[in-house]
Amino acid sequence: MYRVWNFLANYSILLILGALIALVWANLDPAGYHHFVGFVIWDHAPIGHAHLHPEGHPLAGQVAHRTLTLHYLVNDLLMALFFGIAAKEVWEALILKNGSLRGKKAATPLVATLGGMLGPVTVFLGLALVFGSETYSAVANGWAIPTATDIAFSYLVGRMVFGAGHPAVRFLLLLAIADDAAGLIILALFYPSAELAPLWLLLSAGAAAGVYVLFNWLPRMRDRGNQARPTSTWVRKTLSFWPYLIAGCLSWYGFMQAGIHPALGLLPIVPTIPHADRAFGLFSEAEQYLTDLLNKIEHALKHPVEIILFFFGLMNAGVEFSAMGEATWLVLAGLLIGKPAGILIFGWIAAKPLGFGIPQGMRMVDLLVIGCVAAIGFTVSLFIASVAFEVGPVQDAAKMGALFSFSAAVIALIVGKLTRVQRHPV
């Protein structure tokens, strides 16, 4: 557990630093900040923001050329590594023996996760309707923004509220990982980056199938019955991660051309990489001693992804305080009201009527505190806001709501005191 503390603390510090610099910069010199974010690295590039042929052109609606900007480089290309790490943890938790999201022990957190997504959507859209049809039309596409839970910050605050040894901390971590998995699905299905061209997904599927068969399944088949595993060892030591890097690039390109957000482009490749036979728990300390390729790749990406998250905060958190509007309060209401209510209600349904129960040492009221902690949306909420709306006042207002979700940490500490949470230091 100490490893996850250090791991998430490192990620959080650089991300917060980038966000703070962006906030200060955008409010002191908004023109300079937006010029920096939109800096053109390569016009008429093979990747980047798509510019379509205008109406009346024979190829109207199709991509005329692409522009690679600094914002695109960070959000669409480099953030694929962050989502790849998230996918790695979800994959292991779902598939491997002793995976954290397998079996009855994960039932209540999974049902609570459903509530933690439906609650915010209901509050967000319901209040938008109350504000009027004009507001609803303007903000409806941002319904998924308050469904997100920032795993890093939620985990850190959860330890502050409950103590490192409280069973509610592990419950919260399971919920956050399941929330991440659902968030990846939502991004892929509901927020395409361009007009859908699903045939390009065959490139991603082919890259995943090819790299799995040639560099994972086939070496293991040739080594069957030979404990020395010479073929698998040669592939791992000689070829290392290179086949999967090439497959990842092809899959990413397939996602971009298919119109699905390319930051998710590594998801088909992650399950193809050789991995340990069992899970040791989310970000378990034991993983640092594993020599399987999947864990080695994750460890190698740790520091690069920390730097990427710094630039993600810098690229996306630069919102002027004057941008606050109805979308700000709708996102906040979805997170601060809908998230705790949904987790409490659905968690209770799973624990009592459905009979799944809750971990020993947890009280039912702890679900409310967990819901308050999980209301910190930040990273993924910012990301969804950047793809849900066009650049402009609605996007800025929604991003401000994602940033203000940090207030959930204070609320969680207060609710923890009021409900007399018994902290478990170890």
C-alpha cells in the first residue's frame, strides 16, 4: 500500500502543478496562454486536428488536411500512455486469478459504481431541464463529465479520511478502477473525435491479433512442455516491447482514422502483452518484483506519464475565472450531490436487498463518505469536458466545474467527522 501512496502522490503533484500554472497563466495573460496551447507543430501533418472540405466541395465532409498542435500532441497522442496504464490495471483486475474486480467481493463496489454514474447524470440533466430548454440544449452533451472519479486524488483523500488500513479505502479503490473502466467505454462510444469510419478499426483489431499470435501465443506454444521456455525467453529479451510499440502505433492510427478518440488507441493492445498469471492487487507493492513484460512496460512508463500529466494539466486547466456559468454548477451538482447519493443508494441495494454485503469493518454510512471522496472528478472530468464541447464558454465553464470538484475533499473530511469515521492508520 505504501507503493500506491508514492505512485499516486507523484502523479498528483505534477498534475496539480501543471493545473495551477495553467490557471494563473490563463487569468494573467489569456491570449498568451491560448497561443501556447494552440501552438502549431506541423501543419498538413499525417496526424492531428482534422480540417474538413467545405460544403460544395466534391469531397465535402471528408478530411482535407490535419494540423498537429501542442494540445493535440498531449491530449490525443501522449495521453494514450496514461489510459494504457489505467487499462492495464483494469485488465488485470478483471481477468487474472485473484483479480480485485472478480467474484462476490467486487459485487457491491461494482453496483455502487453504477449508482455513482447514474446519480450524477440524473442530477446534471435534471437540473439542466430546470434551468430551461436553452440551457439543456447547450450542456446536454456534457452529461458524462460528472460521472468520472479521479483515482489518484480520491485515493489520497480516502487515506486522509479513513486511514490507510480501513477497508473503505480498498472499497474506494475498487470503485474508482471500475469507474475508470466505464469511463473508457463512455469515451469510446459517446464521444467520437470525428465522423465515424468503423472500417479503420480493422487496423486496430489486426494489429492486436497479429502481435498477440506472433509474439505471445506462438512462442508459448513452441515452448509447451519445455520448462526452460527458450522461445519465449528469446522473444522477451531480444524483441522486448518493440512489437507491441509498433502494434500500439498502428492501433492508435486506426482509432484516429475511425473517429474514436485516439487517446484510447492502446486499449486493444494492452491485453495482448505477456503478463503475470495472477493479480497481486491494484498497484500492489509485489508488482515491482514481477518480470513479465506488461509490468516492466508499466514501470518504464511511470516517469514519462508523470511528465505527460503535468502537460495535460497545463493544456487543459487554463480557464479564466470569469468563465464560470451554468455548466460549472451543473457539473459540481452532479459530482457533489449525484455521486454520493448514487453510491449510497446503489451500495445499500447491493449490500442489503441483493445480499452481497459490505467488507467487514465498514459501516453502511461509510458509503456516503466514500461517495463524497469519489466526487473528485478532476483528471478524467477535464478530459471529457475537452471532448464534449467545442472550445468556447460552455467548455470553459464545464472545466471550471471539474476543477472545483476538489471541494469534495473538504466535504468528505467534514462528513467523515460528522459520521464519526474511525480511522485505521495501518
